[in-house]
Amino acid sequence: MKIKLPKNPSLVTLPPKAELAILLIKAELKNLKFINDLTQKGIDASAGLSDLSELILAVVGFNGGTTDEIHEWYCQRQLKLTENIDPSDGKALWKQAFYFYVDLINKKREWDAGG
């Protein structure tokens, strides 16, 4: 399912919890992209990698604990989203963070349903 973002984002009000999750995701995607770019240039920047996954997953509602499978899916999805983004393009980064949030909500529903 592809969700279309509104042309005028000020017309949409997100719940504070969703906004927090999206802002955290955006910060983590930006950081991951930066670290990956440095690594590709031969610079070990892994010490600067922030891992907000536990916080993000808790904000989204994975309160009952997560599994290695969820973390693996989370990391793979995150890497996919950062492949072609420009961290200086705030709008594109926000869009990717929003899509990742929607993916997390869908994954939570799937996980809650036992899948």
C-alpha cells in the first residue's frame, strides 16, 4: 500500500506520539546515512552511530518486547531507506521517516496478530 503525502502538510495534524516517532526516525536515518557514507570512504565512524531503535519501537507500541526478527527487519528496512537519500534534503528525509513510521505501524499490527 502506497500512502500519498498531502501537498500541504500543515493541513494534517499527527498525534504527538507519531510526531515524536517520526522525528526520532528522521534523526536516526540521517545519522545512519552519514555513518554509512563515511564507512564507504574508508573511515571507521561506527562509534558515532546512534541506535534509537529501542526507543522508536517503544514509542510505536512494541511494548511487550521485541525479537531478533523485528530488529533484523528494522535494520534492513532502515538500510534500504538510506540508500538513495540526501541527508541535506530535509523534505525527502522527512518523507522517508514518515514511510518508515507507517512500515513500523504495519509491522506492529502484523506482529500483534501473531505473524
